[in-house]
Amino acid sequence: MIAVEPGDPRHPQALALLQASHALMQELFEPEENHFLSVDQLCGDDIRFFTARDGDAIVGCAALALRDGYGEIKSMFVAESARGTGAADALMRMLEDEARAAGLPWLKLETGDLLHAAHKLYARHGFKTCGPFGGYEANSSSVFMQKKLP
């Protein structure tokens, strides 16, 4: 059974997931196309960081960045061994609940064009493509998505 809870990006298991995510992004995309937050940034006051656990093992993580008028999903990553277990869906539900609790009307995200499984996850949760937001600029590798929260 997957349990999602507030977490610490510096926890060794969470850190390992973040490092794996960062390595994958650096392998797939040019440096200027990577928009992931550092571990220190994920510990900021404007970030809510969550982990997905299967027993004692942290198998996924995600963060909600509290922005002016919206929440931005950051650092969404699930270990390959836990894909298909519902961990990503459980993290998405937690992010949406947290955004609603913070009174945010929108959830937004930027992801890479090569991350097709992520696109399917976000679409399944009601996200639609949109244009760049915040400080992002359009480029050939970014996909921007948003969801209006009820």
C-alpha cells in the first residue's frame, strides 16, 4: 500500500530519487532546458515536498511550489521499480489537496517533451496544455500544462 506524506528532500532515500531524476533530465535535455529545483531550493519556505512510501521504502517524490495565484508541480519522480503501483497518482492527489488547502485556483507544470509517461499521467489528472507561465520561455523541449482546481 502506498502512503504519501510530507517529506524531507535531504532524506537519503528521497535524495537518491532526486539525484536519479536530475541525472535523467541531464541525459535527455540540454542544460538550459532543465528547470529542476536543487535540493536546497526544495527545502524553501515556498515549497511543500512529499514522498510516497511503500512500507519503509520511499518510492516517489513530488513538490508543490507556492506561486502567486497558482501552485507549480516540481520534482515529480517515481522509482522505476514502483511505476504502475499507483504511487504517481497518490502523489498527484496529495499535490492537488495541498494546493486547494492553500487556496490556489490553478496547478501548473513544465515537463519535457520526451517524457511521454508523465504527459499521460498529467492528462489523466485533468491537465491541459497551455503556454509558458511564470519565468518560463517557450522552447522546443518544454511542455506546459495547467489544471483549474474546483
